[in-house]
Amino acid sequence: MTGRSLYIRLAWFIELVVSLYSIFPVFMRRGLYSFFCSSHWFLAKIIRYLSFRTLCKRCGSIVNIGAGVVVKNWDKLEIGNRVNIHEYCFIDAIGEITIEDDVSIAHHTSLLSFEHGWSEIDKPIKYNALTLKPVTIKSDVWVGCGVRILAGTTIGTRTIIAAGAVLPSGEYSSGVYGGVPARVLKVLD
């Protein structure tokens, strides 16, 4: 039996557990996530899923969160159904991040929804104001390992991002993209 068919079969029970887990205070759910974040144990996988379901702005069903995924600004992160976020990804949703249905994000990928400013010359760059820009990943997208998705990026439906690509602000419509900075390698029909 696949994980997806098991989830469908136990959906009523999973929703009950999500409701019970959401009773815990936010600090406790974040603490449990941090404690179980790096574990590959089955219980850790369940705790990560429950944390995403109750801490994110929105999180769909059949979502798999790998070990070591770091999340900042949970309340500005939206995740659809049937999404896989593999091991050791970094997500900072301060400027809002939306991941739609049927998306797979491979290990060691970063999603950033902000940029550091540098216009305040009387302050070190690290103390300059942040510029917030949303990131949107549409349905049916495959993001390869080690990709960097930067603020202001929109990835269109049925798109593949090759391993190691860096996506600066912009729109990436249906196709295969790769390189630093990413450029279209193939248009998908």
C-alpha cells in the first residue's frame, strides 16, 4: 500500500489528529517541530506533517516534509496538496511563499521571499531594510536539488528546474530551466 492510498484510507483519523494537535500552543508545536526536525524516524515525520498543517497559513493533504527542513515565518507559507519538500531545504516566507499542488522540491533547496537592501550607506548592509517579494510555485513543478529560488520569483505550471539553478526575480513559464542565473533550456508543449 502506498503512502497516498494509506492517507486517503485514514483521512478522517488524520484530520482528527490534526485538530487535536492544533490545541497545543504555538510555541509547543514549534518546539516539537524543532525537536523532531532532523530525525528520520516515522514519528518525526508525523510530527513534521502535523506542525506544517497547524503552523502554516495553509497546508493541504498528503504533504511530505523531509528531515532537516528549516522554516521561518510559518504564518506566511501556503502549501497545496500532494507536495514533497525533501531533506535539508530552507524556507523563509517573510514576504509570502505559495506552493501549489503536485510540487516536488528536492533536497538542499532554498526559497527566499526577501532581499537585503544596501541603500542606507550609514548602516552596515546586514542592518539595511529588507525588501519583501512573494514567491509562487504553481502546480505540477519539479525543483531539482540545490536550487536557489529568490524573492519575486513565479514558477509556472508544468515546469522543471534543473539541479543547482539560481532563479532571480522573474517569471518562469512551462519549460525546463537551469544554470546560474537560470535560463530556459527547453520549452514544454
